[in-house]
Amino acid sequence: MTLSVKALLTFIKITPELKVTFGKGVITGIGNTIAKFTNLPYTILELTGLNNALNTAIASAALGLKTSKSDLKTAVKNWNNAFRQTANYVSVTAAGDENVIINAGFEASKATSSAGVLPTLFLVFKLVASTVKGLFRASVAPITGVKNLTYVFVSSPTGVVITQINNTLVVTSAGVSTYIKISTSHAVAFSNLPAIPMNVTAFGVNNKGMGPMNTSLPITTQ
């Protein structure tokens, strides 16, 4: 059987840090639509365990130990295998219905023609520092096939906690400022920021709602 629409495997090539964020989206998506998936190759509990193991391996590898780097390679390999098999299973179960694939947290191979689909995770998210005082740039790769997408960039000082509950952002602040950029362009510039450590994230919004937030990246302006 040839599937006209299937879950893309582009997540195999993303960084380990983005894999963790992507994995959380898949685990949540499958959990919310579990009735459609009665014979998963890996249970939600197993996927969660592999995702947590990868996150732990990333933290250990940051210490620079040779064994930790080896453990990270193993964790990435195990994660790739599990989420690849899960993506292929979702493709077969979806039987050409791209919404089933997208709602399970994956990107469908057939581009959608409207903004009626919830945005998926940005697979590319980066920050570029500037020599200009208080300036840096943030950008993401547009989500293929999703039109009329609004891009939201959030820059917050360390110590500010930002959580996402459905279509609501909950900002926990202790007398410090949070900076939110909303744009129809996939690249923006933050300016006049204080020269203190900041954490920056991004997510997409359309008439379906908010997509998942990318893992925050740190930056300190000049």
C-alpha cells in the first residue's frame, strides 16, 4: 500500500535539544488522541522514558565527559528508533488523513492549504547576537504549508517562568519584564533590552490556536 500522506521523518535530523521538545509534543498529541492508536510500537510511558533519558544525557554531555558523550549518542539512537517507528505507525493508522498525523504531533508530508491546522513545532529556531548595544535577532523556519501564520517571539530574563496552557500563556514574574514579539514575519529584532541574561522562545499562531513553544535559547545583549 502506498500512502499519499504520511508523517515526515525530518525530526531525525534535528538537534538533541529540539528532539526533546518535539518528543513532548508527540507524547502530548498521541495522548490526546490515544483512542485512534490501539497498537503503538512504543507506549506513551516508554516514549516518555526515552525522551527523559535523552534530556538527562544532554545535561550529562554538557559536562564534557567522554562516557557522557557516548551515552548521548546511545540516547539519540534509541530516541530516533522509537519515534521513527511511532511516526510510521501513525502514518499507517492515519490512512491518508493528515489531521490525524498533525494532531499526533507529527508533520504531514502533504502541505495543508489553509490556516485551519494547528501549527507544529518550529524545527529551526536560532538567535544571533549583535555588536549593537541591546540588540539581537531571533528567527525560525516557516512551517511548510501552513498559511496566515503569526509568529510570536518571547524574551524573558532568567528567573521568569513562562508556561503554556492550551491557548493561554502564563507568565510568572517577580518584578521583572517579559518581552513578547508578535509578527507576520518569521524573523524579528529585539532592541533596547537590558544587558542581562535572557531566555528566548517562539511559537506560531493561526486561527486554529497556538502551536508548541520551542525550547528556550539563552542570550545576553551587549
